[in-house]
Amino acid sequence: MYRVRDYINIDKEILDGNPVFKGTRVPVQSLFDHLEKGIPLTEFLEDFPSVTMEQAVAVLEIAGKILTSKNIEQIYETAA
């Protein structure tokens, strides 16, 4: 099981606190932006070589777990 803190960093000193891949300055949002545009994961990794395949896959699995959680409404309300 993936732990969020092992793959995502949120620090006000880095990109104004936007979530980034741990150990990088690459916003997690950039992964989803690439995928939404139909850009393959391999190309995302080429565009951002500081992000590993393991990190990208972990973030996608974490997102999947959140979005398929029975408690998604509570998570969404907390984040809003």
C-alpha cells in the first residue's frame, strides 16, 4: 500500500504549497494534465526526468483509492 507522504510533498516554500512529487519541484497536477491531454505516462516521465515511474504509478494508485473510496463525499467536503 502506498503512503501519500512517501510520494507527495506539500511545502509552502515549494510552488506555494502545491503538491509536488517528493524530492522534486514537479507539480502532481502536471501528471494529470498530461494524461488528460492523452499524453502517455512514458512521455510524461521523459518530460519530467526527476519523477520516477514508481512515483507516478504510486500517485495514480493513491488517486484511484481516494476516488473509489466509500467516503469520497467526506473527503471532498473536507478539501472544499
